[in-house]
Amino acid sequence: MTLFGKLDDLDTKSNENQQNKKITETEKTKVLIIGSGPAGYTAAIYAARANLSPVLYEGLQPGGQLTTTTEIENFPGYPEGTTGAEMMDDLKKQAERFGSDIRFGMATKTDLSKRPFKVTIDDKKIIETESLIIATGATAKYLGLEDEKKYAGSGVSACATCDGFFYRAKDVAVVGGGDTAAEEALYLSQLCNKVYMIVRRDVLRASKVMQKRVFETENIEILWKHQTKGLVGDGVVEGAKLVKNKGEENEVDVDIKIDGFFLAIGHTPNSDIVTDYLDTDDTGYIKTLPGTTKTNIPGVYACGDVQDNIYRQAVTAAGSGCMAAIDAERWLAENS
């Protein structure tokens, strides 16, 4: 063996040792919940009340997407409305009241090949769990404009069903040309004065049925071959700067006055760390047995937006969190 070969071996062993050193602790639990938000916190409430002493890791965004929503008026039990952050804080406190162990940290790796399942937290700690509830949610896709961050919660939204109510009798824009964008535009058309659909191409990708409905709705105007350059407004969205026929000879800037800017270009389920083990659809949403939260691996459950590409509402996420905890409780009773 050459000197370089020996050095390479030493480097390899050094790297392996360094990786092994990262794992400083191993812990065992009956129920581990990864992800917070309505699904994760509700699962924790039910699991704790069943004396399962659940451990929940909140992820990078404690409370999930809802913490970026300024006002919520469609969640039962809040007649005067509330903010996303306040509601998530209420759910968290309720889960802790019954004994849930809620921690800040992110699941970075999983081994679901056998029980106990192993979940690595922050590349430092391994949790061995008899059952696993995945509530990691989904992330809305954005255009990548700085203005989207600037006006988040002040005119920019990725959920018409959640926020459309605040734009009654106002003018809004929906970005996208697929079924989701068509559905969002049709929903908003019932509430708003005018709905612009900003479509990058000269055709819609939506199904023929959805296209027909959009074309027949008088207060929806499709802006073909338009792309968004930015948003304007004093503290809140008051307009959008667009470009038509970008890159062509007849390229032209277009300004529209709007009060709301809705992204409808899809979501990305946060399922990367389990896709080696769990069945997912083409987009990455975890598949569950209809009417349950059961995945293809007994003892592993998925709830909330990571497995729901249809409703994506706080109340449905909470409901599925309840289901996941009950599914886990019953499975543990039969298999412990």
C-alpha cells in the first residue's frame, strides 16, 4: 500500500469517527411525533391523554406554516378570530398540560427498517421509538421574490381558503395556471370584486372542467404570458409589477392594482427523511390507508399536510392528528 493509500484510510477512519462522535445520546420512547402545527400538537394532546408520554420535536418552524398567518377566523372555538401564532401557542400549552414532552429540534434522519424505529435529531441524538407520528407538513412554493417575504401576512398568501375572507369586495391576483390556481381563483371570485390570474404561459395546465369554469366566471381575468417582477405598497400590498411576453420583442411592463397576492404554484411535502421507507405519491405526499393515518409500515403514521394534498386546512390537520394518536394507541395496545 502506498503512503497516499494509508493517508486515505486514515482520513476515512477519521471521518467515520467524527460522524460517530456526533451521536452523543440515545433515548427510548413509546410515541415520537416529528413536526408541530395543528396536526403534531393535536396528536400530542391525544397521545398524552392516553398516558403514552409522547415526545414531540417541533422542527425548524415551531407551530408550522400557520405561525405566519396573521388572522384566523375559520378554526372552531375562536369566535372573535385569532392569529396563527396565538392558536399554535394555545395548542402547545394544551399538549404540555397533559404531559407531552415538547422540544425544539429537527429530525434529520430515520431508520424505519425495524422496530424500534430510529430517528436522529439534529444529527446528534437518536430517539428509539415504538411508534412514529409524522406531522412535518408541506411548504408552499414561492416565486422567490424579496417582496413575498416583505409582504408576508400583509397581502401575500398561499391559501385562498384561509385568507380570502379578508379580501371581500377587493381586487386580488392568483399566480399559477394549474388546477390549484383555478380552484383558488374560483373560490376568490365569490368573495372578491376582481380576480386576476397571472399565467406564465399562453395556456392553462388545469383540467378542462376547471378551465371551463374559470372562462365562464365574469370577474376572473386571465393575464396570459405574464410574470411577476415585484409587489408595491405602503406596509401592505397595493399593486403588482408584471412583465408580459418576457424575453420577446414585444416585451412590456404591466402594473395592476391589487390588495391580495395569492401563490398557487404548488406545495412541497416535507417528507424527504422518510421517502426511503414510506410509500409516497409522485409529489412526495405520504400515502395513508383510506380513512386512517396508517402508512405502509405498521406503527408509523402520517397526519396533516405531509399526507394531505387536497384540503390543507388547520382544522383537517388537527383532525388527522387526533386520528394518528388513536391509531398509534390502538396499535401499541395490540403489539406491546
